[in-house]
Amino acid sequence: MRNGLPAIVSEDEWNLVQELLLNPRKGFKKKTVKNIEKPRNFVSTIKSGVFKGFIVIDTKWTKEEVAEVLSKGEHQ
């Protein structure tokens, strides 16, 4: 009995756990995460406030994409 306290786990078990803690991912397969992208022409409209009903346009869109989004918005 070291320090006057009884051991909760044996020293062998303690050493085994310490080895496992040093290599926590050993034996586990890495998860592959698919890269999920939102659509290039994701269109949203402002729902409330002064600009209610306005279409939010992304600055990265080309002129053709903006024209396409605006023409689709007029038909709805």
C-alpha cells in the first residue's frame, strides 16, 4: 500500500490504459467526410423589413447568372 491508500485498479491495468491513451485512434477507421457544397445559384429573398421581397444577389455570380436569376424571379 503506497501512501496509505488502497489501489483501485492494478498496476498492470493502469499501464495498459496509459498505453491506449497515448494512441487513442489506433484500430479505428478514419471517417471520410463528403464535401457538401450549396448550389452555385442559391437564391433567397428578404422576408421582412424595408427590403421585404428583394432578391439577395451573390457578388461572385457572373452577369449571365444574375440575368438568369432575375428572369426566373419575374416568372414567379
